[in-house]
Amino acid sequence: MFQLFIANKNYSSWSLRPWLLLRQLQIPFNEQLVTFEEGGSWEKFRSFSPNGQVPCLVDGDTTVWDSLAIVEYIAESHAKVWPQDKAARAWARCASAEMHSGFAVLRDICTMNCGVRVQLAEIPASLQRNIDRFEELWLEGLQRFGGPFLAGDEFTAVDAFFAPVTVRAKNYDLPLSPSAAEYRDRILDLPAMQEWIGDALKEPWREPGHEEELRRAGTIVEDLRQ
């Protein structure tokens, strides 16, 4: 059975992607949660991950690090990871790769935190470009492949890759069109997403670096964490 090493559910957007994919597709795995350390977690994570980062998947003697590589590895034995239609699969892979390597401003300003609502001091033009681009991708996928998910009628890896964006869009109240907001809420309402967020709200750990990033983003208007 797969072992998936992740970090704090409250903070770790990268961990959420393969975790949500496995859970939503009902692929069995053992969760191994290893918390972030103040000042850096590289040495701690190196005990299981070659690059000292999460997520990391272990399958017997095989270790797979990096979220995109993990998803492709899972896809080799589980056909529903990517869409069955060739055109939809190509689009889904492109959109996932763009999310994986891009949207740096969104990541920097709207740091991942499942339990805190933030009012941004401003939305600079660079952030608005990121918002416009992920909304463009969402609407393209929904319109081209018919929804209700990005590449068709089934949840696939491309939805998992954008799942952390739905958390950010909600918690930072990012401006979205009605159709994009509907998709955001559809992903947030998935049972597996509700499980992740519920677990995140119960976590007792607070890592100062992540908390400072949050305070720099704007005004905290609500903290739902226990």
C-alpha cells in the first residue's frame, strides 16, 4: 500500500494535491504526517524524502517525490487519475503543469492557511493577473469539457492540483465570476476536502514562519482553528 508523507494540513498546499487525489478516487494509502519545524524542516524531511520536501510517496522500494511526479506514478496503476479522453487528458496535464510551476505571486501573497480568513490590504496588478489566469483556465475547462469538473464529469488530477487555489480563493475572498465561484465551492464541498479542512482546523501546531507570512498578507478577520 502507498505511504504518503505530508506536512501540516493547515499549511501544506503541495501535500493536499496527491492526498486529495488518492482520497477522492478511493485509492488506499497510509498517511504519514510530519510537522514543519521552526526555522526549516529540510533535515527532518530528509529522513524520508530525497529532496527534503513534502509530499513524498513510498511504494515498497520505490520513493517518489514532487507532487506532479507522484500523480504520474499513481496514474500508472490507476486509470482514473487523468481523463480518458485524449484531448481532455492533454489539456488537464498542461493546466496541472502550469499550476505546478506558475502562479508565484498567488502563492507568495495568499499563503496557504485552511483556517484563517484574511482581508487583503490590496490586490496588486501582479496578483490580479494570477487570479485572471486561473479563472480563465477554470472556465475554459468547464466550458470545453462540460463540467462539473475541470476536465469533464469526473474528478481528476487537474482538480486536485487546483484544490489549494480554491482554499486561497475562499479564505482571501478573491474576486471571481459566478461560474468560477461555483466551481470553487464545488471542490471545497467534496467530502475529501471537508475531511482535510476539518483535520487542519484541529491541528494544534503553529509554525512561526507560516504565521508571519499570513500576517503580512492583510488583516486577519477570522481564525477558525482550534
